[in-house]
Amino acid sequence: MELKEQIQNLAQAYFEEIRAIRRHLHQNPELSFQEFNTSNYIASILEKEGIEYERNWVKTGIVATIMGQKPSGKITAIRADIDALPIQETNEVPYKSCNDGVMHACGHDVHTASALGAALILNDLRDEWAGTIKFVFQPAEEKLPGGASLMIKEGLFERHKMQSIFGQHVQHDLPEGKVGFRPGKYMASCDEIYLTVKGKGGHGALPHNLVDPVMITAQILVALQQVVSRQAKPLTPTVLSFGRIEANGATNIIPDKVELQGTFRTYDEEWRDQAHLKITEIATGIAQSFGGNCEVDIRKGYPFVFNDEDLTEKAISWAKDYMGAENVVDLEMRPTGEDFSFYGHHIPATFYRLGVANFEKNITSSIHTSTFDIDEKALVTGAGLMAFLALKKLDS
Ligand code: NI
């Protein structure tokens, strides 16, 4: 039997086991950097299967290794993030979260169950393939500075010399049975912007005696949009949004300060650094010109996700071979962030989307909502395709 067929059969055969893993994870979600029980659970499955693994990467991370029986210097990797979000689940399902206020609302339970499923399949087929596959179970995708950056800092690439890495993410509006890819730039870098505009508060009827930070803020907000519309290259998508402004005055009280919080996203590391400077110059310059000042605190988040073109084009053709061309779609660029990006700035990486929607069953809620759920049949593809891509990469 062809290897592809063997993987497809095993993915089906392991469906209930993979679903049980997903449900266990879903019921027992843990927040970023606190995934201790999750880590124990992943280790217990690897242990049971006799798969070699290392613990204590960034405390809760795990790197597992499966070597094919035939020798080869080739090493590829599969990454799954393991953390959950601070959201109270409102789905009434048998596998509803048991941890109040914590929920796998971003599908990381699906990513982890799929990676473990791929490990079960690849371990069974060890006699059939050559090379080494690493499984990176990574903590804290949802929280800066991101588990990926910390695992890399702890020496991931020095201790495990992987030459490429695959990651997948659920997509709530793509039907189960389909996957999506995008070569090149895919997701945006994301930085948090905190501005504190300071003036001199007082009675709203006597503005000539004051330095009004509310008016300064208005000028800054409008002027900063020119970073996006006039300074960014038209071919480099850029977003600057402010979602929180706090001016704690009243109808007749001008406050001493105004605080703003926003997000900056783009797809070019050089421009990202320049834009940070521009934002700082404009905000402080405008505040000073009106007699106030502005403190600027930019917290750098994740870099943009770059999908290695060659690896991704190959992965697209392998995915078409595995599941039929009609089930492999092209993705648009997506200005959300993802710490998988850190891997791709070191080694060839590809991050693709796993369809988990089912429109007939009304499973369409977005990620990061209290009603997010998946059609669990997606786990068959989640595990099987990942295993197939890894083996095709080793074989290429
Ligand atoms: Ni996520």
C-alpha cells in the first residue's frame, strides 16, 4: 500500500483517540505560561506510545522526536501551541471547559490533538520512512513575548537541528475537509502602542489657562493615520488602530492627561522599526507644539508570518495530492498576529489553515469567542495531512 493511503487509513482509525485527546484538552484548558496539566497530559501520551521527548522547555513546552528506521540527515518539525484564552465558554457540549473563565477558544486544543495524532501515525509507520521528525509543543502563543520566541532563546534550533517546520491553525469559516495555504507574507507583525498625553487640567471654561490634552490627543490621532496613508509603502499593508482612549474629565473639567492604547501591524521588519520612530516623533512633536508632552511606549509583539515560498508551494502540491485539489484553497493575507512567525525568521516554515466549520450544523463561530467550536471530523485532516506533509518534506 502507498504511504499516502496508509496515513489516510491510520488517520481514520485513530479518529476516536484523537477526538478523545482534543476533548480532554478542551475540558481542561490552561492560560499561557501555566499549561502544567496540559504538559503532563501530552507527556503521558508520548510516554504511553514510547516516543522520546524532552520536557521543561519554557517550563511547560515539550519537544518530542520520532526517527524513521531508515537513516537520513533530514530533520523536519511539526509545531502545536498548547495554551488557552481567558474566556468563559458558553457552548453546552459534553466537553465544555471545566475551568471557569478559561477556554480553548483559539483551537489550540485542535492543534495539539492533531500533532499528537500525527505522532501516533508516524510512530506506527516508522519502518516505512527515513529521517527525523520533531514535535514542538509550545506554550503561550497568546501572550507576549510568545512561547516560540522563548523556546528559540532556550536553544531550540541549537539542540534540535530541524531544517523546516510546519504549523497549522483552525479557520472558523473554512469548511471541515478543506485547508488553505499562502506562500510568502501571510500574517502581520503586531505591536502594542501606549500613549500618555500630558497637559495641564482645570476648568473647562478657562482653556486659555490650561494645556488641553484632549485636543492634543485629537490632533495626534488624526496625524498618526498619516503614518499609514502617507509613510507606508502602498504595497506594504499597514494598520494603526486605537481602541482605547481614556480622558477622565467631565463636561467642565479638562483632565491632566489622556491615555491611549492601540495596535500597529505590518509586513516588513524594516518599515516596522521606522514606523515606530515615526509614531513617536509625531506624537511627541504635536504634544510639544501645543505645550504638553507625550510619553510613548511601544511594546514589540510578534514579527510577520513569512511562509517560505518553496516549502509552501511544495506543501500545496502535497496537500492537493493528499486531499484533492478542490479541497486546497488560497488564503488572503491576514493582519492578525501569530508567534509561529518567530520560527519562520530562522528556518523555512509554513503555516496553513485547517477548515473546522460546518455550515449545516451551524458550527461557524469565530475564534476568540465564547461559542467557538469545531466539526471534530476536521481532526482526521488535522492529523493526517500534517503527518503526510512531514514525510513528503523528508522525502524531497
Ligand atoms: Ni491561535
